[in-house]
Amino acid sequence: MFLNILVDWNMDGDWNDNVQCGAADPKCAPEWAVKNVPIPLNPGCNAVDSPLFQVGGNIGEGWLRITLTEGQVPDDFPWNGSVSMPNQSFRAGETEDYPVRIAQSTGVRDDEPQRITLAAAAPNPSKTWTQLSWSQPRSAHASLAIYDVIGRRVAKLVDSEMTAGAHRMTWSFRNDDGTTVAPGIYLAKLRIGTEELRTQIVRLR
């Protein structure tokens, strides 16, 4: 499934502002906060962390829409929804709206994660490379490896003691032998202690 998150940061009743923000403006927070991120869903209940995204500058009330769809949503999704799709609808999925409160963070430093997290790979899908980001609250042995759809290990990216904090690792779509892997779906598995987190990666042709 593909995850999209729209957030009305300024509470003007739409998600049309700042659909794309330039890197030159660090205060610009896109209202299309998460765009077409593929996530694996298994039968039954699932718990999925969204990728990290920048919060808007306004403190107070906000409005958030989370959409899961079987295919990617079009570029006019923030203002047209499913209007430009065949039959003006998505094949499968769900949309939920939530009121949210944007608050100033206190008492927690950015470099002190409170739990183990693994963000969605980015860019994803991609043809040439992707980056995996995770955080851990303490120093511990970390293992980060890539597996194919039938469970065979393709590449080991990390297998060492890692300090507490945020970490990033780039995978250039090569296996342990240095050969470029075939286009397709892969699974990144992060294991720290007894905890294992996973995220899906799609390599394009």
C-alpha cells in the first residue's frame, strides 16, 4: 500500500499551501507531508511509523488526513483527491481525518530518541540508491540487512556496535558481492537486541 499524509498547518481549510517547498526555505513545511511512501501491510492489525516530516510553524490546532491506497495517488491529490483517477476513485484503501494539536516540544532533545525507530527508505521507489534512517535510545549492537521477497539475505549494511542517536545508511542497490540487484521489492530489517523493525524498498527498472 502507499501512504499519504496531508496536514492543514495554517487551518485555512485546505492542503494547497506549500505543496512543494524549496530547500532554501528551512521554515517551509509542505502540507503534503508524506507523499506516496510504499509500506508493507500484513493480514490483521499492523503498526506502522510514518517517515519523519517537518512540522509547520503555527502552534495550535491543525487538521490531518491519512490515506492508504493500493496505487500511488496523482500530483493533484491535495486539491482533487481521486477526481482524476479512473472512475474517480482508488481501487482499494482508506482515508481518515483527524484533528491534531501542534505543540512545542519540551524536555526531549532531538539527539536523544526514546525508542528504536526505522523510517521509510527515501527515495523510494528509486532506480539508483536509497537511504535508510533509524534512531536508537542507547548504545547497542545493530544489524541492518536487505532481503529479497523469498527471505534470502541480499546485503548486510550494518553489523556492529552503534551509539545512541540517529543513524543513516545508503544502499546503492548492490548485493554483498558488489553486483547490482534486479529491479523488484526488497525488505530492510533492522535488529537491535530482541527488537526487529522492517521497511519495504522498491527498486525501479
